[in-house]
Amino acid sequence: MKMFRARLTLIFIALIGASVLMAGLFMAQMLQQSYIDSLKTNMERELRIILSTMDWSHRGSEPELMKEFSERAARLKQFADARVTYIRGDGKVLADSDSNPAEMENHLHREEIEAAASSGKVGYAKRYSSTIGQNMLYVAIPVQMGDKTDGYLRLAMSLAEVEQSIRKVWYVLLGGLLAVFLLAGLISYRVAYGITRPIELITSVAQQITDMNYKYRVRLNKKDEIGQLGHAINRMADSLQLQMNRILEDENRLKSVLENMISGVMMIDREGKIVLLNRSAEDILGFSAQELLGKKFDQAKQQFEFTQLIQECIDVREHMRDEMIFYYPSERILEINLSPISDSSQEWTGLLIVLHDITAVRRLERMRSEFVANVSHELKTPIAAVKGFAETLLAGALNDKETARSFLQIIFDESERLNRLIGDILELSKIESKRIPLQFSPVHLETFVGHCVNVMRTEAAKKSIELDMQVPEDIYMEADEDRLRQILINLLSNGINYTPEGGKVKVKVEQLLGGTSEAADDKVRFTIADTGIGIPKKDLPRIFERFYRVDKARSRSSGGTGLGLSIVKHLVELHKGTIRVESEVGVGTKFEIDMPMIH
């Protein structure tokens, strides 16, 4: 902008200087011409006066005439202050006030003489005189003797005074021009600054807008075209800021959606390079975005089948879907959806890949299938027993009362077992679908645990098993009392069932203080330990699965359905608690349940 300001200043100075210079030249030329014209008029007047007051008739010889004319010329020079020359009609100089006529050449072809001869009036000429070494103005008039031109009378006057006057004019002109240049420079700079400064401000704001800084505005109070341009820049900045804010909001929304999507999203451009990868895709593929972005999909160290599927979709450019097992970073089943991307002109621009981790879905499907198979198997045994003994009775065993009574008792027991199994299945189904609303209320744990232990004392007494409880007197917690009772009775029942005669089952309750002073962080720990047969370590991770039994034959003989621990686990989770198990074969089993005191 400073260079533009300097150029604009120089242009103004040049224009003003050229204008003043042209005006000076014109004025000097006009002044010089005016002087010369005035001089011509005066000289013509003097010539006519001289011509009218002199006798031009020829008397005597030529030398006498030349002497007479020379004296006249000398006398006239004193009065007219000009060079006087007498020229004969053939161009011979008869007399001259400043030079010897005998030494002067013929003047017939001099410019002023030819002009006077041709016009018959006055002839003018301006030239350098080699005789006196000055610029001279020559004026000549013909001397008429009747109809014949007898000679010419010429006056010559030096132009030195005129040139001196013009020279003074030039000095004044040059001095004035210098002053005008200085004044023009100051005015031009001020004018250029006034023009370029708003443009400089506008340029600065435009540069800030280019650098995506939309807060800057042009501060101008002018109402001319530059002011209108500044207001237009401000309106453009407002519009760009509004649009960029919207774009940023949309971008942040899109980024937030992509980053928080459970499914992995990956985009490949038309050159086969990975250009987009969200956080879920990083977790699924086991590589960070920094490791994959900018690389071609076939150089990204991905599973061969996955790379082959991408290449196939690029070749056919149609939507594809497939399921694939990935082994890195962990084994999982992925649903892969590949969709070609096209622009507005339907030209292929890339590929969008969406990855869904369906490992849990497939596991649930497998568990559902196993559940159906287990239910069918569990129901088949009592139904087969009932059917077999009923057929035996119908075949004639009714006649033997002891046998019939024994068979009917078995049918009754299997029916009871079947009823318990169906009841547990329905109960577990309700718990898993969260169709059982929990009614939380304060529970005094000493009283509550005491009631639960008393319920199980009769069953424990049958096997001479000692029931022990350790519960502080002042512990309360918020819980669904019925569901909490179901948890404890299930665990106590298991402890009694799987503990040999003369063993011991212990219930312990303790308060776990949280890390802060708030009571909401406190927890209650229930510990149910027995001295039973124990559980092998290989079976511990699966004991909370439905229908899973460590010893299937012994479990059925104890009357268990295989769903008790699964129900316990779900009820604990509904109370936002956790359950753990520790066990050693031949030593015993210990269950620990941690639940928050306040919900």
C-alpha cells in the first residue's frame, strides 16, 4: 500500500508539474510572440516615417549615393536605436549603419526582402546575424518609384532585450514551478494518504478475513465509494462469520456424532487412501488414526479378507454387506457395510465403510439357542419320567399299591421339580427384561438377615449344618426387601445343599466406607461362606450362566434347577451391586456381594 501511495503521489506531482510547465511554456511563448509582434509594429511604423520623410531620387554617382545614404543611416540609428540598411532594387547594399556596405553580400534573396518584394508591402524575418553576432529581427519595406520598386529600406533590431525578458520569465517560472512542486508534493501526499488509508484499512480487514479472523471490521465514516466498499466488506465479514459459525456448528455436530458412534466409520477416497477414521473404528481395527490416515487401504496392515472385500466393492461400485471374524486386537465378529460415494454429477468419489461389532449379538443368539436347548433338555427329563411311570401305571402297576404309590410319589416329585423349573424360568425372564420394579425402602440388616437365617434353619438342621451370622446392630440400607431376601435365601440354600453333614454356613455383613464424607458413597458387603465341596477353578467363570451345573447329576438330585445363581446375579445388578465368588475344592465357597447403602 505504501508503494501505491508513493506512485499516486508521484502521479499527482507529475500531473501538476506537467500542467504548470505546459502553462509556463505557453505563457513564455505567448509573451515572446507578443514582444516580437509589438516590436514589428513599431519598426514598421518607424520605417514608414523614415520612408515618408526622405528623398529617394537618385542624384549623382553611386559612390556619392552610398556616402549620402551611409550618413543618413548613421544619423537614423542614433534616433531609432536600430540598424538601418539601404538596399538597391537589385539587392546591392548601398548603406548600412553598422557595417561597410562594400563588404556586404547581395541581399536580394534575404527572407525579409523576398517577402517585401512578393507582397509589395512589409517583409519580416528573424535570424541570427553573423555580422553583429546576435539574434535580430529584420523588417523591410519596398521603395516605390511609380510602378517600379526602386529599392528597399530595412530596419534590424536586436532581440537581446526580448530574450533577456523571456529569460527572466523562465527564472520566475522555474522558481514558481519548484514551489509548486513542493506544494504539490505535500498536497498530493495528503490526498494520496486520504485515498489509500481507507483502502489500506480495507485490505487489512480483508487479510484478516482471509486468515479466518472474522471479528475485524472496517472503521470508516466516509459516505463515498470507498466508504460504501468498507460497509460492503463489513457486511461480507458478518455474512462469512455467520456462515462459518454455522459450518463450525455443523462440523462439531458431525464430529461429535462420529466420535460418539458405537459403530466404526472409515472413508476411503478415489485414490484408495484412508481419509476418515472415527474413535470406534480405531478401537475395532486396533490402529490409531495417525497410523492409518493418508495410507492406502491395502497398505494399512489390515486383515487380508477385509482388504479384499474393500477392493471388490471398489471394483463393482455397489453396496456390499458381509460378516467377518477379526482376530486383532481381540477376537470379535464384525458386520461390514460398504457403500460407494458419488458427487452431484454421479461421479464416484470414494467409499464409506461402517463397522458394527456384533460379537455380543451373536453371543446372545448363541446363548438364546443354548437356553432353548437347555430348557428343552431340562423339561424333557421330568416329562419323560412322568410319562414313563404313568404308562407303567396304566399297564397294570396300579394293582400293586406299594409300587403304584412309589410311582405316584415320583410323578409328584417330578411335577414339583417341573413347576419349580418353569417358575424360575419365568422369574429370570421378568428380571432380565426389567419388568420387575424394585420398591426401595430402609432395611435393618440385623433383623432382616436374622429372619432369612431362621427360614433356612430347618433345612440346615436336617444335615446338622451350623448357621452363623455376624451383623452389626446399627446398619441400615435402602433395598427391595423381597428381592434382597431372594438373593440371601438362594445363596444360603446353595450353601446348605452343597455342604456335607456337620458343616458350617456363615453370613457376615459389614459396612464399607466410601472415599468421601458423603454417605452415598458407602457400601454394604454381604459375605456368604460355606465349608462345602467347593467349585473347580475352571468352572468359576461360568457358574452364573443359566442351567450351568458343575456336577449335573448331583445338582439334579439336590433339587436345583440351575437358574438360582443366574437369578441372584441379575437381582444384584438391579440393585447396582456386584457379586464375586471364591472357591476351593474340598474347602468351601465364599460369595461376596457389594451394594450401595443409598440409592
